[in-house]
Amino acid sequence: MKGKLAFVVGAGVGYVIGTRAGRAQFEKIKGWASDAWNDPRVQSTVDDLESKAAGFAKEQGAALKDKAVDAVKGAVSRTSDEDTEATGATRSTPPAGTTPTTPVTPPGA
């Protein structure tokens, strides 16, 4: 289905850009789009949505960060548990990017 849609869109773009009649139609569509974008009502809506998005990001940013951190910690711990189960070994060093809770003594020290 995506392939058919891409073909139809490509054919339409080719027609619009490739023919004189298509070029005239393209310029007409471009003018309509520009007029619509520069309409004060549209710009007012855009400004409202931008301020709402910024407010949402400020309100929910910390919560989203915490959820992302928890998800990563859960994935890392599951991976560590799977590694331990698969090899039967215990980890002697902490995973990369973490701080060991107990000092690790290097061999031969």
C-alpha cells in the first residue's frame, strides 16, 4: 500500500513540476498555501499551539525524564539478569556508565 501511495504522489509531483500546465498549477497551489499560512487566524492558532506545547514541555518534562530513566534502568537490569542467567556467572565489575557500590580490587593488587 505504501508503494502505491508513493507512486501516486511521485507521479503527481512529476506532473506538477514537469509540465508547463503542471508548473502553473504548482504556482497556484504554492500561492494558496502561502496565503493560508500568512493568514492572521492561522498564525494566531500556530502561536497558541506553540505556547501550549512549551507549557506542556515545562510541566511534564521532569516526569517524562524520570520515566525514561526508569525505563533505561529496567532494561539494563533485565539485560544484566539475562546475562547472569545465561552464563551462570556473576558480574565482578559494574555495568559501563555506573558507579560501583563496593570497591573493585584489580587483579594482582
